Amino acid sequence: QVQLVESGGGLVQAGGSLALSCAAAGRTFSSYAMGWFRQDPGKARAFVAAISPSGGNTAYADSVKGRFTISRDKSKNTVYLQMNSLKPEDTAVYYCAAVFAVGLGVITTERGYNYWGQGTQVTVSS
């Protein structure tokens, strides 16, 4: 079992930055692929970014490429999402996800993950 707790959401003006954190409880954090997804009300959850268990590989949705950066700190069992140049369309609930994935790379599909955090709201005002 892995428990994920997101933090760092909030309200920011367009063009601003926010940093999300996802703390994972578990002894084998380095064996898990991690991802960030977001969801608008009434819409399906959408992929944002992913990182491999080793941290050596990352992937991003086209809509955030060049603006968002995913990273992980194994010593803190935490994955981060640095969000820069935020736009109103980035407004959503952001979810952290994890899956045991030793030997695999990044996972970009929602159904590829089996552990989810509770979500944190990000609101970008225009």
C-alpha cells in the first residue's frame, strides 16, 4: 500500500508559479513510477506529467511542456510539480498517482496507476 498526500495548491495570477508536492508513505518509493493528472469539473482526468522510478525519464502533456517540471526526491519520498507561466486553463484539481513499476519507464495513462492522492486545487486567475 502506498499513501499519497498532495500539497501546494492555491490561487495564483496568470503568469505566476506554484509548486505542488506529493509525499508518499512507503519504504519502496524508488520502485514506483509517479505521475500528475488534473481534472476540471465535469471532465475526465487528464495526464499532466510523469517520472520513472529512477527519475531518469520524464514525460509531459503538450499543453504544459516547457512550463511544468516534474522531479522526485528519493530521500524525502516526495515528487514535485513545478508549474511556471501558469494560465487560466491550468485551473483544475491536481492529483498525484503512483504504481509499482520496477524496470519500467514513465507511465502516462490514468489506468496505468493504482494509487491516487486526494487532490489539491489550483486556481489561476486572469
